[in-house]
Amino acid sequence: MDMGKQFAAMLPEHRQFIEKQKVFFVGSAPSASEGHVNVSPKGYDVLRILSDNRVAYLDLTGSGNETSAHLLDNGRITVMFCAFEGPPNILRLFGTGSVALPGTEEWTSLLPLFPSLPGARQIIVVDVHLVQTSCGYAVPFMSYEGERDTLQRWAAQKGEAGLEEYRRNKNEKSIDGLPTPLGLRGKDSM
């Protein structure tokens, strides 16, 4: 039984696997040992492979902003994909991440790669230094029924002004009190 392999970059079969997945998970943690480790599920068609060692995903407004705070703190990030259909497989991308905010050159160059979704708040870019596959033998079969539209409806109802206010109140600091790039940008404009 082959339990795992490591690669310096994504191979064509890794890219094909990633592109078929309907959900992925993002893990990050602050530098402080008492800080909270965060794992976030991501849906929608928001992840793009930019090269064999770089991916990016469009991050939508949500109740927290832990990943961006952790990236600002130490840059560490893991993106995980699981096969819920077909042959068992787990694929992890270990890397260093950064945040592209609206109005920046990086945001402007990357945004056209993604679908237009209400509530887009930032793009997370991951420079991958290790790709690891593992068996996934214990991951259950689950079938994809479709995307939930709740977040899109919520964001559309809030409108851009409402989303900006929500981000000011909920997305400028992590649950551990770490600043996020959105929070730092808000201080720069004062």
C-alpha cells in the first residue's frame, strides 16, 4: 500500500485532479502557539492553477478572515483536495501565501481569471514548495449536487457599501486579534 508521495511541483495528473474538484480546504495558523489553527472549506469555481508551483483563489467575504491574517503573520498555508468520487486520493499543496487586495496591480491582473461573484474581497496567491499525495482510502464517497447560492444572495443583497461596512466590522482582525491586510489598508486610508 503506497501511502504518500512528495513532489517539488504539480505534475499534469495533479493539475487534472485539482481541476475536477468541487471543494477544497485551506489551512493556516498564526505564529503564536496559543493562536487558533484555521481550516476553511471553499466552494465555487474560484481556484486557478497559475503554474506548476503557483495557485490562486478568489476569496469571498465571510464571517472571518483568518487565512489572510495568518498569511500576513507568517505566510504559511496548505491547500488540500480530497477525492469524494472516483479513485481515492488526497492532494496537499504546501506553500507560502500572500494577499492581493482590490485596487492593487496584482488584483487587476488576476481578477479576469475568475468568475464574477458578488462579495469578492481578496485573492489569495500560494507559491507552492511541496506537493504531497496520499491514499485517501478513508475518505467517503459523496456526490456533488450543486453549489449553494446563499453567500452570493447575501452579498448581492448587502451591496458594495454594505459589504465594505461588514468587512470593516468583521474582517479587519483575526479571532486572535491579528491584523488582516484589509485592516491595514483601512488604517492607511485614514
